[in-house]
Amino acid sequence: MMLNNEILLIIAGMAAATFFTRFACLALFSRNGVPEWMGKWLKHVPTAILTALIAPALLLPQGSLDISTGNHYLLAGCVAAATAYKSRSVIATMTLGLAVMFALRWLNI
Amino acid sequence: MSMARILPSRGNVMTIELQSGIRDSLPVIVGVVPFGLACGIMGITIGMTPLETVLMSALVFAGASQFVAMTMLGAGPAGWGLIVLTTLLINLRHLLMGASLAPYMNRLPVPMQALLAFGMVDETYALTIDRVRQKGYHPGYQLGCNLSFYIAWVASTAVGVFMGERIADPLAWGLDFAMPAMFLALLMPRLMDRTGGLVCILAAVVSVVGAMYLPGKWYIIIACLAASAAGGLLEGKNDAKQ
């Protein structure tokens, strides 16, 4: 059998839950728009969420805090941050960051 | 030459925006493909069929919750309710992303909003909101990003399924660093004013402490709520002074 009902139900449930989280706020604000006090707060959501995705990925790559030269993610992250600051370019930041990452892996420092 | 040729029609603008979204997504897809491969390999490893594994990527389209669900399934019989609830919790951060795009998207027809919401993942949100910062919002751009990531995710899951256990873990190459690197490039321009810098520092501290002590992805939600609320309050105070 190619599909099993239990797995299909799980996939359907996960799809519904995920779509709910992505669409709920749009549906909520689609008629009257976003209230003004909330707009002020929402302006800072991109900065906050990008930071909350980056900081743990660099400082806790294996799940525990690792501030050492053995943490390749942190070292490559510092290079990427400097590149991003200087160049403002996604491609330059990713290229240089990944190059440092591969070099560290390859040299096995 | 007719006016229609000189002035781009609405259809042309849509195409141009779509292409520009796809173009901006291409370098970033490098970071998603290893996760898609790993997702396909994992599905086969825990005993899902190829069709089920690809179907999950096509319908759920949420990497982190797919990995968690497959881990739960692999550990033995797991209840439907528990897996769906975990998915909901992992994806709660999208509520905040949706709210932050709502002011731009609420003029679109509801079916279009629903279609764009289906494709709103961390990366496509980050690209879309960066385009808002630079030039303003356009649904074509968002659709271009969503389409690129969707195709990359489903296709790389399928490739992972067919490679099965024959290849080594693609995440061990360090390619997963592509994602934080991309986010860094999109974050940096937002830190040029004082409020932006403070929001970033607060979010960094709360998310790191949260990741150390809280289960799951709660650290993202809590850090985002705390730091963005602080940013809103700071701004309110500055307005009052002026």
C-alpha cells in the first residue's frame, strides 16, 4: 500500500494547523486593517524575528551555548555580519560566510 | 510606438515583480535544499513511503514541524492530536509574521491573501519584508519568492527520498549556515537607528536564554513579542518627547 490512512490524517492535520498560523492574522485584519498602536509594535517584528532566528543558530548550533573558536557557526557568523554591514548584499554575505564555513570544516580547526 | 508599449501594463508589472522575487530567492535556496534532502531521507528512514514523504512537504511546507513530526512518528506510535498540536506550537511564530504583513496585504482579494499565506515561511517572509523596506510591498514579488521556495522544498524532498540512505547527512557540510547568513544580510540595514539596535540586542538576549531553557521554538515567539513590544513602547516615548 502506498498510503496509510493514519499518516494521511496526520499530514492533513499538520497542513491545517500550519495554514491556520499563516493566515489567521491576515483574516483577522483584512476588514478593518491593523490598529494604530499595533502598527507601531509590528514595525519592529522583522528586526526581532530575524534576530531571534539568527542569534541561537550562531551561539547554540548544537543546542547548548558555545562561545569558543571551535564554534564554526559563530566564526562564520562574525564574518557574515561584517560583510553584511559593509556590502549590504545578500549574495556577498552568503558567499563569504559559506566560504569561511567550508574552510573551517575542511581545515577541521 | 504606442503608449501601451511605453507604459508597462499591470500584467507586465506583475511579471517583472514575479521575476524579481524569483531572482532574489535563487541564492537563498542554497540554504533550503540540504534541509529538503534531509527531510526526504528522514521520511524514508522512519518508514514513511516516498509518496507520503513528498506529500507532507507539498501540503505542510514547514520544515521544522515536519522534522519534529517525523521524529515523533519514528519514536513509535504517536497520537494525531499531539503531532498536530506540536505543529501548531512550532508555527505560532507565523502569526507574528502574518500580522506584520497584514497592513500591506489586507487590500488584496482574500483568495490571493490565502494563497500568499500558504507560502509564507521564514525565508519568504524575510525577503518580502525586506522588499517592503526598500521599495514597498508587491504581491507579485511575494508570489515569486513563495513559488521558488515551494518548488525547491518539494523537489529537494523528492530527491532526498530517492537518494534514501545512500548519501551522508547533507546538513553535516555546514550548508545550514546559508540561512543565518541570509538573515544577517537582511537584518543589518534595520539596525541603523537606535530603536532598531535596542530591539535587536533585546531579541538576541531573550532568544539565546530562551533557547537554553525553554522547550521547542518558544524562544522565537517570546523573544519576538518582548523585543517588538519594547520597540513599540520606545517609539511611543520618543514621539511624546518631540
